Amino acid sequence: MFLYDDEQAKSVFIVGSMNNWDTNATPMEKDRNGIWKIVIKLDPGKHTYKFVVDGNWHFDQNNPNIEDDGYGGSNSVIEI
């Protein structure tokens, strides 16, 4: 499960190696508390990802595992 906390956001997508960095492939849903959520079944291995929030890219602030994205920023990393 991936979570993103921003009750003011209009849209949040998870984008990463699991969906070929497609910015429209995996929309998240906001619950009544303003938490955006999605459950994704991932294959074993390393996956890198970010959130696209109202068109802006953000790494996962709640995941301390990050790596250089090659563009001066960071990707979040999860290993299964």
C-alpha cells in the first residue's frame, strides 16, 4: 500500500518502474481523511517511484529509502 497525505491535492498518481513511469497509468484515491491511497501488487525486486501531485513530482517523504533520479532530485525505493 502506498500513501500520500495532502487533503488539498486535486489528483495524485504513483509513477515509477512498476508502470514504466507513465504519469497517467496509476491514479490514487483520496479517503475522507485526505489521505491518498493505492494498493499495488509488485513483483519481487527493487522498484523506484515518485508521486505526481497536481502535476508536480515528489518523492515519498515517508520512505527514507531514496536514490538519485539522474535529474537533480530523488526517487523513492522499495524492495520486495
